[in-house]
Amino acid sequence: MNMKRPDSRTNDELRSVSFLPNIAANSTGSVLVSFGRTRVICSAIIQPGVPRWMKEQGVEGGWLTAEYSMLPYSTGGGRKQRDVMKGKLDGRSSEIQRLIGRSLRAVVDLKNLGQNTLWVDCDVLEADGGTRTASITGSSVACAIAFEKLIASGTLKKNPLKQHVSAVSCGIFEDTPILDLCYIEDRDASVDFNIVMTESMDFVELQGSGEEASFTSEEMESMLSLGKKGVIEIVELQKQAVTKAKEDIANDAAKKLADHFNK
């Protein structure tokens, strides 16, 4: 292949993906997720109560909702004004946070939340392409960590998370299907595709459009194939991050027990 990507990756190669669990001490579950230079803090906090519409309609269980924001210093084009200063949420952020919520609700059994609402917050520290897919992927890990803590504390009896959900971008860049677009690729791609899938490889959502171009069914199949490959790799990293976080929770519980008897 003659096409050279800006960061020298192969067309089917993810950026370096990492998860740093328990990044926010006051959150029930949190993680700093990194896809290359794109970095997002994902946090999950449970609060008593559910939306009024659930009470009025007699809907059982709890609720999950998400919020998304890009911090003022997250982009390279100068300071980004906070939405609160504009008096309203911009259309892009509103669309992304709805996508995050839909993606998570696809894999969370809301009945196992009880009469509680899980708030998921995604704050973009640095944006280099793929902030929405990183937010979905990181939020799944943050929720998994939160649920483990809530079960350990006795707040929840059963884990509401049925499986992980992951997301990754694909696109057509210089006439070549590629996986996990950085900002330059996203900016110059003729086709941009976001793929959201469950751990069992079912689709949750597909977002694809030609940027002043069309794309063939063969190109779409190539992007879907790349996306599936990426999701398989990401899910394994998500599982490893949750396992590490569970070990930290167990070690913390053991320390608290030891401290109690050593008083």
C-alpha cells in the first residue's frame, strides 16, 4: 500500500489505546481513556431517584444519562468557549451525549439499577479525532468500575452491565479505508464512519457520511470489517482495565478491614 498515514500506522491499526482507572477520587467509577493524543475523563456517579416521566408512566428500574463536554484547552485552535457561557449546549455536544447515553443503555439492564440514576460525564482533555468513540469506550469501563464498587458496598445486588460496548471510527482517507482516524485524517477524509458495537459484536449504532463524496458498498464493507477488528481489540483492553480496577477495589477493602482491626 502506497498511502502513508500521518502517524505512520497501517490502515488497520488502532492508535495506542490505554485506560487509567479510578482517576477521579470522588466519582463512583472513573477512567482516563486515551486513543493516541485524544484523552477523555469518563466518570459514572449514581444518585437516588429517577426522571419524573418514569414515575408518571410507572416504568420500573432506574435510568442512565450522559453529558459530554470539551474543555476550553482541548483543541489546538485556541480556547474553546464553555457551553455554560453561551447559555446553551451546542448541537454537536448535544448529539454526542445522546449517542453516549443510547450506547450505554444498550448494554445496561436498567431494572438492576433500582430507583437510581447513573450519571455519566465525559470531559475531553485533548481532542485529536474520535472524541465521541473514545467517550463511549471509556464510559463503558467507568460504568463497569462503578457497578463493581456499588455491589461491593451493598448498594446494588446484581451487576447491571450485561457486556461492554465499544466504539471506533473508520473512514476513507486518500482513497483507502482506514481504522481509528486522528484529527488530520478526520479533517481530510472523504468518508467518515463511527461504529458502535457490543462485546458480542452486535451493532448498536452506525454513523456514516460522505464528506462531499459518495462511497460504494465495497468501501462500506471494508470500513465495517476494520471497525469489527478494532472493537475486538478494544474490548480486550476494556476487560483488562476493569480487572485491574477490581483488584484495586479488593485491595482497598482488605486494607480497610485490616485498619479496622488494627485500631
